[in-house]
Amino acid sequence: MEEKISVHDKPRGEKVYAYISEFKGTKYLHVREWYLDNNEEKPTKKGVTLPLDKVPALREAIDQLMAKEETDKA
């Protein structure tokens, strides 16, 4: 697994990380919640995994949502 980037610290100590991994020759982007178990970080089932070729569509969707949010605030 490559480097995990912290996205969000949750109140009960869990953390949300973004990271990239490879499985059977395909690279995936993960956004997943992790928890501590005996001082060892472990992933939960709470999260999403996308093949890297789908990331541009996710990025576009996020940009559209953020633009709508900014418009709604005005």
C-alpha cells in the first residue's frame, strides 16, 4: 500500500484516509475509515473504492457539487 493521506479525524478516534493500492494489476483509490486496534491501525468496511480510471468522473462530480453549494450560499 502506498502512503495514506489523512482526510478527516472522527470524534471517537477513527480516521478517514485516502490512499491508492493495487489489486490484480489494477490500481484503486480508497477513501476509507480506519480504527486503532492494540495501537495498530486497521481499515473498516466503511468507505469507497474506485478504479483509478473512474477518479476523473468522481473529481468532476465533486466539482459540480461544490459549485452548486457555492451558488446555493449566495
